[in-house]
Amino acid sequence: MRLQDIQAKLGGEAIGEAAEPLTGVGTLEAGRAGQVTFLANPRYRAQLKTTRASAVIVGENDRDATPLPRIVAANPYAYFARVAQLFEAPRKAQAGVHASALVHAGAVLHPSARVDEFASVAEGAVIGAHAWVGAGCVIGEGARVGEYTRLMPRVTVYARCEIGRRGLIHSGVVIGADGFGFAPDFRDDGGAWVKIPQTGRVIIGDDCEIGANSTIDRGAIEDTVIGNDVKIDNQVQIGHNCTVGDHTVISGCTGIAGSTRIGRRVMMGGASGAIGHLSICDGAVVSAMTLVTKSITEPGMVTGSLPHMKHADWLKNIVHVRRLDDLANAIKKGKS
Amino acid sequence: MRLQDIQAKLGGEAIGEAAEPLTGVGTLEAGRAGQVTFLANPRYRAQLKTTRASAVIVGENDRDATPLPRIVAANPYAYFARVAQLFEAPRKAQAGVHASALVHAGAVLHPSARVDEFASVAEGAVIGAHAWVGAGCVIGEGARVGEYTRLMPRVTVYARCEIGRRGLIHSGVVIGADGFGFAPDFRDDGGAWVKIPQTGRVIIGDDCEIGANSTIDRGAIEDTVIGNDVKIDNQVQIGHNCTVGDHTVISGCTGIAGSTRIGRRVMMGGASGAIGHLSICDGAVVSAMTLVTKSITEPGMVTGSLPHMKHADWLKNIVHVRRLDDLANAIKKGKS
Amino acid sequence: MRLQDIQAKLGGEAIGEAAEPLTGVGTLEAGRAGQVTFLANPRYRAQLKTTRASAVIVGENDRDATPLPRIVAANPYAYFARVAQLFEAPRKAQAGVHASALVHAGAVLHPSARVDEFASVAEGAVIGAHAWVGAGCVIGEGARVGEYTRLMPRVTVYARCEIGRRGLIHSGVVIGADGFGFAPDFRDDGGAWVKIPQTGRVIIGDDCEIGANSTIDRGAIEDTVIGNDVKIDNQVQIGHNCTVGDHTVISGCTGIAGSTRIGRRVMMGGASGAIGHLSICDGAVVSAMTLVTKSITEPGMVTGSLPHMKHADWLKNIVHVRRLDDLANAIKKGKS
């Protein structure tokens, strides 16, 4: 592949041509001959001088920042992503059910779908065209996997849950386990928790990616609903009856309690959280390790983490947090 | 089913009768004809006027708050939970071992137990009456699964661990992996961590539910012990040698370090935590994203999270946390 | 086994001899006749008087602190760990591939390796001598498992990832899922996230242990690299392109964002975190639930958690965090 070929496929303006055939992508710092790299963050501009990559994708502002063969693109990072996709061997599901897989009677598989070894597809489940169910996956009764969606090995989809088209679900994901719902029924002389049957579903839109070991619980009565083009990182937990809007991104280790309504194009930072029954509006950005305890009603970033300090400094300072009210009162009195 | 039938089974006082047969449960907000709903939280009382559900469960205080056919119950939420259970199709384990499952010689299965496809039950394991081992589960040597306990697909129970009766263990749960125990053995010229063999077990009581992808480690020498009627949400981690008392509830993403002793009817909020070797007394409530660093000795709620604020406000304010000791000293001087 | 036998194998100085054969290890508090215990933490010295264990490992300082048969060792905790290992039945992988396992054509298994039921080993994968692939594991194309490494049941190793020698990987671990990388490509009239193909690998050194349900993502372009003798607890998430130095320990529920560089002998506390693209130097210690937001450049402990308090106190005090800047200004004015 040459720079001209890339331009022909993806647009942009090619300036110069790589001396050697292009065989893949690399970083500015570690890129080698034959690789295409990119500059999106001006912080790394100096690396343009030292990179050994053969070509680079740059933005309009950097059009003349390098003599390297280059493509000028409006969004160099997204352009680079598409270039990387060009170099990726397409992983098309080879149609067919492995001899060791178990497709229960009453499951409906499109002839172009693929089901790998030790996977199990229950009665009434529907696997769409070109969908790929990886090794050891378990697809519950009446669940649906949309066309071109790929489940990596060892994914569980509980009964009646649905995943849209072109999704990518990583290993260990559990879709549709019971939400955490119990009614307390204690009296002085005993009692116990009474389980609320979780009879809703999980409905996931198109073009979603869900990271390894993440979990999305089914709704208690109504459904848990994930929009389109939602990207969820690893080890994320989404409670029952949440809704997540289109294009929202949720970073790893985040926990969303039940009935939270997350808008469109929200960004939840790593290990962030939301207590339940609140709303996070479109365009909100929640910083890492920040707990959302009240609804967020305007876009922009909210933060609630404590900066780390040397432990000795922390010991000295943090003790005053328990006395802030006294301090504030002392100041008030000092002023009056 | 009619309201009278429900009352006959579950008690309470029925007032009026639904116009149509009852076919399920719903929410006040989205309930439809044929559904039973409930009012437990007075905040939603206004919805009594607009609900399209056919009947409602209410508390004594709301006996006259609606003309709808209703049942008056002492605990309407718990009553509703039981109504919902009535409508749930009973999922009784159909006895039998799937042809593809692997039951090793020396495993003891009750004739009424069920073992699904690709599940593996090791030598010496005991599966109780009506227990249900889901697809792809792995039951280690000498492990025990109590009667009527259901393991959803892809659960691992390590060797010699025990789960009581009527439990529900969701997909991806790992019971009895090694606790995190290593002795440092470093010298100036090298060294390494020395593993402490984790030879204890995990013992789980009756009526417990454990959420998807949660993990409970086996004890180092003594056992990790979970009481009866303990409810654990998704992605919870419980370290080696912890004990958890009866009726305790642990919300999602919580991490409990080793040798923590948690009492009865404790409630751990989402993403909360406890550093090890401390006690949390009966009836304690730990807020979301709160880290317990000292033993809790009286019931009631403790909190240690930082409220989120606009990022600009956070930048302006949080910098002073590192200077709290200086501020406190300045106030002291100002007052002297 | 007698105390003399232990000394012969592990060194140290034996004083006295146990009255009965030694059959295992125990704690000071709960140890029984026939068990060996240890004292490493002086806090527990009083238990030396009451223990019913038959022998004890002590440090030089405690040589004369007990009349019990004992071994005096420089590092009693590490010595004890080795004693416990002596008593552990060696779990050698019995060579062989279970009849139900699926080893794809082109996989290379050492004759001494073991592959259990329902495990799947893809084309080009290499399983080393005495390695043990547990039930239900899925080993991707071209992945490598080093000699004597044991994968407990239900581990996924994605294509081309590598695990060194003598490793122990617990159930539910996912090695090499895609890193979380998407380029935003939104315009006023729409758009979507564009996936950055994750083409790097995960490379894990020798003597590593990885806890249940932990996840380590493959690199975007370059690799994610874990050193030797790294110990990772349960439910840890390590993002793409991270590097982790030798002997580092990462406690449960910790999340490390992408491209973080963690040094040697670092200790990450439970539920700690690091935002990406920063460095944590050799010997740094990060407290539990502390978020690292800037590079750490000197060894020692950093902390950034908020202590828990009674909820009423928290309500009263925490409100002032949002006003710290005002308080600080009030003090300044008061002083001027």
C-alpha cells in the first residue's frame, strides 16, 4: 500500500509519497520504516523530527511541520484510526457451527453466522447474519445477537437480552444478570431479604463495544437500555434499569447504580461512579474516581477526587477535614 | 390470578377487585392493565392518580389514597416482591446431567440435581438435591453445592469450597481463588515474593445471592466465611479470611481486603471498601465510594466521599486541602 | 515431618523438637497440635503464650520469647511461607490433553503439558513444558504459555499474548482484550467513534500471579508489558500499553489507565488507580483508594483518600470543601 492508495480510500491531501511500501501503523516514537504514524497532539510535535516512520498523518496546522511524506486530514487521529483499520486483516466470521458447540432446538442461526467450540445457544435465541459467537459463550433463551456482532470467548448473555449490530463484546462480559433488588422484611424476631424478581431485559444498540469482564444487569421490571455507538471499557458495572445515551463512553472500573439515566456523548472517567436514580445530562464529563451523587444538568466536567500527597502531608492535612466546620466557624467569629 | 387469590396466598387486606385477570407486575409509572404495582415511597404518591395498572399494593397510610383495587400490607415493598415471585414461572431444575457435561469419577450428584452442557464436576464434589449447575461451570475437587442452589453459567468453585442451600450465583463468579498472600524476601542483591499457600476454604451460608463476576477468595489457613441471607452485588471482591454476617448486603464494585470482619445486617454502598484486619459492627452502613480505614463500632452511616463539583471549582478549592494544616494554624494565630 | 527435617530443608536454627509429627501449618491463635505457626508481627507476641501449635518460627529478637520448639530465622514470615509450601501436596500437571479439549491444528503442546476438559488451544499457540491449561480456558492464536505456568479454569488469553514461566493465572482472567481506544469523529450533523485497532500484545514475565477476574489489555500498537515476579490481585484492570516493573504488587480492584509506567517493587493499594500517561517510580507505595494523577518521582507512600466519618459529621464538614477557597481568602484578609 502507498500513500496514494490510502488517500484514494480515505480522502485527505497526500503530500509526497513513501519511499517504501507501507505495511502497517506505528507511533511517532517507535515507528519504523514502512509504517504510517500520526500527529494529533501538539505536545509530540518535536517527535516529527526524529521519527523513523515512513509517512505521517497530520492536521492542517502541521501541514508544513515536516518534510515527511504525509496526508493532511481534518481529524488526523480519526484518519489514523481508519488507516490502521485498512491494515488490519479483516476477521470475517467463517460461517458454521463447530461440532462441539451446542445449539439447542428452537434456536435460530443465520446461515452466515459462526458459533465456536463449547458455545451454547439456547432455545429461541436468534443469531444474526455474520455474527460470531466465540468459544465457551452461553446465549440464553430468546436472546438476540445482531448481525456482524462478535462475542469474544466466554461471554454470557442471559435470556431475552438483545445486542444490536456490529457490536464487539469482550471475554468475560455478563449481559443480563439479575439486578440487585431485595425488599427488606425484617421484624424484631427475624426476617430476611425478599428477592424482587428481575424480569426486565438488557437492550444494547448498534456499534457498541463492551470491555472484558464488564457486567450489565437486566431491569427489574422495565429494561436496561444502552444506546448506539456506546463504548464501555473493562470491569464496568451498570445496574438495573439504567439508560445510557448514544456515543457515551464509560472508562474502566466504573460503577453505575440502578436507574441512573446517562445522556448522549457523556464521558465517564475511570473508576467513576453514580449513585442511582439520578440523571447525567448530554455532554457531561465525569473525572476519574469521581462519585456523582446529584443529577448533572449542564455539560462540562465535574470532579470530586482528592489529590494524592505524600503520606506524611496527608496525615497532617486530612485531619482538618473532620474539623472544617469548626474552622469555618472560627473564621466567622474572627471576622465579626 | 385475581387480587383475592393473591390475598389468599400472601395475606394482607384486599379492597376491591381488579376488573381484568392479573398477569404480572409493573411500575406505577409504566404499569398497564392486568398488572399489579405498589407504592412504598411517598414521593411517588402522585403517580397513584395516573397509573394505568389494575391494582396496587399500599401501606396502611395509603389505604385510602387511591380508589384502585388494592391490597393493604404492612410492608408493601416486600409484599410486592412476593407478588412478583408468584407471577414468575418457577424455574425448577430438571434433573439430569447433560451428555456433554463432565462429571468426574467420585463426584456425588443427587439424582434430582441438574448439570448443564460443558460443565465440569470434579472428584469428591457434592451437588445437592435440586441444585443446578449451569453451562460451563467448573466445580473443584471436594466442593459442595447445597440443595436448590443455582449456579448460572460460567461459575468457578475452587476445590473444597462450600455453598449453602437456595443460593443463586451469577455468571463469572469465582469462589475460592487464592487469597493475595506473599511474604517479601528481598535482600540488597535480589530476592522475590514467597507465596503463602492458601489452604483455607470459602464457606457460604444459605440463601445467599452473589452477583456477576464477583470474587471471594479462600482463606490463607483458616476459612473465609459468608453467613446466611447475604446479598452480594456484581464485581465485588472479598479477600481471604474475611467473615460476613447474616443478612449483610454488599453493593457493586466494593472491595473488602483480607481478614475484615463484617457484622450482621451491614450495608456496604457501591464501590466502598475496607482495608483489612478491622471490624465493621452489626448494623453499620457504609456510603458509596467510602473507604473504611478504622473499625466501625456503632451502627449507623459513615461516609467518606468527596462531593463532585464543576471542575473549575474543584481546581480552585481542592488545592487548599494540601494546605489545611497551614490554614488551621493561621486561624489559631489569628485568634491568639 | 519433624522440626529437624524442616531445618534441614530450609535452614535456620532449630531449638527443641516438636513432641508429635508436624502435619501442617496454622495461625498462632487457632493453631493445633501438629501444626507449625510463626510470629513476625510483635503485636501478636502475647499469643505465643497461649498458642496450642506444636512449633513456631520466630525471628532473632524472639529467640527466647517462648519455650516452644522453634526455628529461628532471619525472615520468619518468608520462612513460614516456605514451610507451608513443604506441606502442600505438590500439584504437578499430569501430562495429557483431555478427550473433550480442543487443540486446533498447528498448536504446539509440550508432551509434558496438560490441557483440561473443554479447553481450547488455537492454531499457532505454544504451551510449554509442564504447563497446565485448566478447564474451559481459551488460548488464542499464536499465544504462548510458559513452562510450569498454570491457568486455572476459565481463563482467556487472546491471540499472540505471552505468559512467562511458573505463572499462576486465576479463573476469569482475561489477558489481551482490546485496549480502550477510539478516535472521536463527530461533526455538527452526526459522527461516531472510530475504533483504533489494538494490534499490540500483552507480554507477561516469569513468576507472576494474576488474581481472579483481572484484566490486562493488549497494546494499541506497542505491547503492554508486565515484568517478572509481579503479583496482581483480583479484579485489577491494566490498560493498554502500560508497563509494570519486576516485583511490583497490585492489590484488588485497582485500575491503571493506559500508558502508565509503573516501576519496580511498587505497591498499589486496594482500589487505587492511576490516570494514564504518567510514571510511578521504583519503590513507590500508593495507599488504598488513592488516585494517582501526577507522576510519582520519589519512593515512599502517597495517599489521597478521605477518611470516613459519621454521616452527620460528613454533612456538616464536607460542605466546606466547596468553600475552601473562600475560607482561605477570608483568613488572608483577616490577617492583612
